[in-house]
Amino acid sequence: GSGLLKGDLYLNVTLEKHSFFELEENGNISCEIPITVTEAILGADIEIPTLKGSVKMKIPPGTQPEQTFRLKGKGMFNKKENIYGEQFVKISVIIPKILTSREKDLYNELSLIERVTPRDHIYKMIYN
């Protein structure tokens, strides 16, 4: 022959951690996207980076911190199943640390008409 040795070739492949996307199982990937308080409350259409460019995603009104949405087929190619995995988008709601005087006034006004009392169930659970 050609003078080449015959046999198996073994390769060790190490994937480096990506700064934005995290690799999950079956070609699925995940990422975390920050949104504002008003986007979480009112809903919004936002741009989400994917492996093939950005796509618009609808944030529904009332979105909660750490809520996760799925972008079908936006993950990595899964060669075993011959399909693209999913991209899971975890939401983080960013609370402003510094407010303008106008923002502070608006939040104070909102606090006077808020109907949500998120701790009521705790007291009912303990004292009833």
C-alpha cells in the first residue's frame, strides 16, 4: 500500500464555554435575557440573539422573573435525531437601583393604587 498504518483514530473534543449560550442536552441551548419592570408588567416584543442571528420574541404581560420561554428549532443541530434543538430563554427582570424624580413619583403613585399584596398568604398560613 500507501505506507499508512490502518487503525482507529480517537479524538478528544472539548467544547469551550460560550459567554452567552449554554449547551444543554440533545442540542438544546439556553440563555438569560434581562428585561425591564415595565416590559415584564406590560409585555413587549424584544430581540433575542440566536445561533443564526436575532429573532423577535413576545414577552407576555405579567412575565415573572426566571420565567423560561422556548424558541423551537433555534438550538444546535442534533445529528442523532436529524433535527435542531430548542433555545430556552430565561427572563431576568432588572430592578432599577437609581430612579429619576419622575420615576420615583410614578412608582409612589402606583403604590397607592396597587391591588397586589404578595405577603398576605404568609400571614393567613401562619395565623389562621
